[in-house]
Amino acid sequence: MAPRPITGELHLELVQACRGPVYLVGNASFNDYATIFNGNVETRAQAVVCPLDAQDVSQVVQFCSKHAFSPSVKAGGYGTAGWAVGGDIIVDMSKIVEVDIEPPHPDGSFTSLAEVAGVNSKGKTVVDHSRSSTGKRRREEDSALRRYDGASQRVASLLSGPTLAELDRADSNSSSASDGPPPAARRRIDLDNSISVTARTDSQESANSISSGDTSGGASVISTVATTPSPIPLPPPRLPTSSSISKFPPRAQDESPFGYLNNPSNFPPAPPISAVQAQYNPHAMMHSWGSGSSGVIGGHPQFGTNIGVGASQAEAIHPHAYVTFGAGMRQKEIDTFTAKNKLEAHYISGSGDGIPYHVPFSAHPVGSSIMLLGGFGFLSRMHGLSIDNLVEVEMVLADGRVVIVNENEHPDLWWAIRGGGTTIGIVTRYKAKAFPVPVVFAGNLIYRFNKATAPSLIKHFRDCVKGAPRELYANVLLTAGPQGKDSLVVIQMCYVGPREKGQEYLAALSSWTGERCLLNEVHEKSFLHQQDSVAQVLRGKAGRQWFIRSTLVSSLPDDIVNETVLEFDGAPVGCTWLFELAGGAVADFENNCVPKTQREASFTIAALHQWEMWVDDDRCVASAEEWIRDTLKPVQLGGPYPSFLGRHEPPERTKGSFGENWSRLVEIKQMYDPRNLFRNTFWPLNAEGEMVDPRTHEPPTPEYIGEAFHSHPNPLNYD
């Protein structure tokens, strides 16, 4: 259906109703605000409105309701489905960008959003539009935020190193791979002596990266997307020796690989370089999180500070803090703010400038709406999903009311918005818990993808993380390309605790000997830098076509692992398949609309596909669909977390994300948005409660792209 134009009279009414700027289609600033990360999306919006506060949003909602326009909300996020720009009017939240952190009150409570006006609220500040961020500037800020090499310069160098053609010339006499000729994507699996990485120790890298502060922009930050640094060759890492591997105590097949941690005295000293397969300096950081392996004094966690400056032990005064932020904030901006604005601590030895607290978000990059749709990341196994750490929101309902929602006010809404919030109203401000995270023991183990050995590595990872403590986050990624470069298998770990304990888990994960480890750069680093690590490996690029599918699984049987590797071997360049260890604290929460069955998943699974705009390859969509829909079907637990719902999502999978809670969520949606004003979301029903094709509430794909994306998948046939 053709979009309804906004006449001059309606334009004037909208301008007079909203204090923030309004841009009609054709205006020079319109495209800056109406463009999203996914180039596969084509907006049909007629205007962009940039509200300054909740009252502005209320005026826009009432205008849309009065004149039968469909709003969509662009809330500082990177969603690939395109809902943010799918409406007649785009409500761009980028000017609601406040952020603050506060310790809890003596009784553990917090200052309500009702007691503090927003930074742009009437009577609080005088808004000068001439000094406000423009659409172009906002787009430039987004580009700066998408620089992720602060996670690891060594990984950046490896990922942007020589192409396969260059390696061919350097190693023209190398033998063919054991598993046959390279696939069409030109993946190379047999060059195991020519990779180059930067010649810096982990201690140097950590000190340099943490001293650099904010990595959200600046010329000093190297991007794997835009640049190709010249790597300095290192000697090839050595394979583990049989003597070093034998130091690990044998275990029964069904025994936890970390069972020996119950008796720390039985665990051997930190393995030598030959065992962990990388130039790793276990003494790079002399500060500690605590004495021995406990890391606890008086019932409170201990944390090291002043990285690289000297030994220091600190006790967190507050078990958590509260962070307030506007809907226009991106997660990386919030993480950067809380990393810089530390809270005071008790120092047991030495001194420091406080401890940084972080909100349990997903890994970078996401926007504020992750707080409504799930949010699984490095802290989730310790503290739950993002929605579990939300304590209050300010939101605008479909009738224009501005309300404060928390466990005591509008309890039905409070239950529903944590998982389905974007479908019920527009949140303008958030308040969430943040937890002390001074440093983490984290990083990557990187191997070449070889279809003959990759199943063994994934099974090794699966067995190692079975029964792991909540402090350990771990994932394994299969990533294809880019063109001319190796496909890789990457194991990522993030241990939120003492370095000494983290080394034990590293030793177990790195003990696999099926292939040589190209790079092990696991070491202590700031949590802010670790947040960039998934995006660094994914190597995402704005303006490409994107397609995402995800699910939650109960287990990873051997046959599914084997089939997954065979399918990935034929996937096109730009595909990344992710297995994340789930569980832990995620299963502790039941007071919102994400059901218990989803929370008890063993792994979160995602296919993250990106490809160039001029490529018309149906495998870019079909391979993700077939893996999630078919291969993983025997172990699936309904749909994914709502934050992973993607483009052209079948309605049954959306319902599956909420399981037994679906009927109650439908009732609450009908109560607060009976006309389905907020239909430019993942919501699969129309105002009459009937299932609809997802293409009816998503923006279209540009016609010039070709037929592949238009014909896949069949959104109403997912069984």
C-alpha cells in the first residue's frame, strides 16, 4: 500500500505540536535519520520527528492516532529487521541522550524517574536547535561507535592480515588440505605456517587499550572494517606437547571438565606457552581481585583497580548501582560513561579511583531497546538478562499518556514490557541495575575452520563448559570469509573474577589439539573493551544486506554438531554462526513475559549473515533458515529471545518466544493498544487478533537487489 503523504497543513500541525525538529521526505536531513544499519531495508516514511522528551513523544503519538498515521520508533538501536523505519512517521529518539549513575539509597531503593525531569523537559533547559546534534553528525557518531578493535589489537591484526592470494605466493609449495579442494567461497584451511599477528605481549596490549579510555571514536582507534594495518610476523605458535596435556587429570565421559576445580590443590600450575598455544604472560598484571581463589572478603567481591599501576585490592561498597539513561543512548555510550564514572570502594591494600559498574547488556552494538527485548551478554549468567535488571521506565502509551512503570505502578504493564515492550508503547527513559566489574579475564582462541576437525572442537567446547560456574561466559563462532581469507572458528571466554581462576578455565578450553591455535589473546582487560569482542570478530559493516535467525536449544548432540559443520562449509562469505553458553542466573527470573522454558536453554544460537548489496545469492538467507529451522529443530525450545527476532520472522516463531505467556501478553497488548498503533514491531497480529504476513509490518526490500531475498523464506510455513 502506498504511503499516505503529509500535506502542508498536517506538517504545520506536527511542527507546532513537537518541540523537536521535523523533517519531511526530500529534506536534506531526512535520509540521515531514516537510514539504518541494514541496507536491505527501504523506508517509505513521509517524515522524521526528533522528540526532546516524553511530552514530545506523546504529542507525536496523539497526532498519529488522530490522523491515522502509523508511527515507528528508532531508539538508538541497530535492529536489522527495519521496524524502526517502517512507519509513516519515524519517531527518532536520538535527542533523548541523558545518562547518569547513582549508588543505591541506604535502604537499597533508587530515585524514581518521576522525581527527576528529563534533560530536555520544559522548564529545565532552553533548547537551542542550532547546537543540537544533526542527522549527519549522528550518523558520523554511529560510524565512530562501530570501531571495535579496542577489544584486541592482536585480533584486529590477524583479521586484517594477508589475503589468501598473498599467502599462496608465500607458500606456493604447501600441500592440499586433507578434506578436499576449497569450496566456492575460496576458504583456505591448509596454510598453517603463514599467519601474522602483531608482536606485542598481552600485558602491553591490555595496558595500552585500557589507558586509551573511550574507544567510541578518535583517529587512534584502528578499524578492521576500514583499515588494514601492517602486521608484524611472530614465530608460529607451538602445538601442545603430550607432556603438557598429560598434566590435566583424566575424567569420566559425563563428568564436568571443571570438576577438578572443586579441589584447587589438585590443579597444576599455569600451563606453559606450549600448552595454551600462544605468547601469553600470566604475570602481566600484578594486581589481584583478592587472595587465593575466593576473591571474597566479608561476603563482598574483591576487585583489582589501577590496571598496570601496581598491586591493589578493593572491596565494592555497593552490590549494585542504578543507571538512568534516555532512549536515544546506544549501549556503547552507556558502557563508556559508567566505565569513566566509577563508584567509590574500600581499599584493602593500595589505593585507586573507584570501581566501574556496568549494566548487563548484550555485547556491542545494541541500542537502548535491548532493555525491553531480552539482552543476553557477558554478565547474563551472573545477573540475568537485560530485562531482568530493569527497575523502572518512563513510557508513552497508545492514547498519549505518559506513565512511570515499575513493579508497583502498572504491574501488568511491568510484566509485559520486559520482553514485549516495543509492541505496547514507547519508552523514553530507563533505570536499570549495574554491577561492579573492574576487569575481566577474557579474550579469544582462534583456529582455522576445517570441516574435518571443527566438529571435534565444538564438542570439546561443549563438554568443557558443561556445569561451568556463573562467572564464566563462553561462546564459539564459525565465521566465513571475508573473500580471500580463511574461515575461522573462534572460542570466546569471559571470566568475571580473579585471573588465577580464569586461567584454569582457559587451560581446559585451550587443551584441544586437533588444530594449531592461530592466536590466544586471553588476558585481563577492562569490561568496556571486552564488550567490543563479538562485533570485532563478526566484522559487521553498515550498508550491507543483513539477515538474522536465532533460537534457543536444550542441548548440542553430536549428530547436530556434525551436520552444522557440514552445512556451514557451504555457507557463503559473510556468514557467522554463534553458539553461546546460556543458563546461570537467567533461569532465576520468572516475573516477566519471557517464559521459564526459554530461560532454561543450554545455548543461545544465532546465524548472523551479512553480504554486499550487489550480491544476489539465495544461500545468504536460505542457509540461515535451513540451519535454524531444520537442523536444530529436534532441540529447539520455541522461538528466540525477542531481541533476536529478525526480518520476515514467521509468526509462529514470534509466538514461540513467549511460550505459555503468549495469551496473557496478547490480552495486555489489546488492553493498552487496542487499535495496534504500534504495529511496526515484531508483533505478528493485526488489530483483530489475526496472524499476518510479517511483510505487512516491515519496510520493503529495494527492488534492484533481486529476487533472492524477496522469495525467501516462506514466512507462514515454518513447521
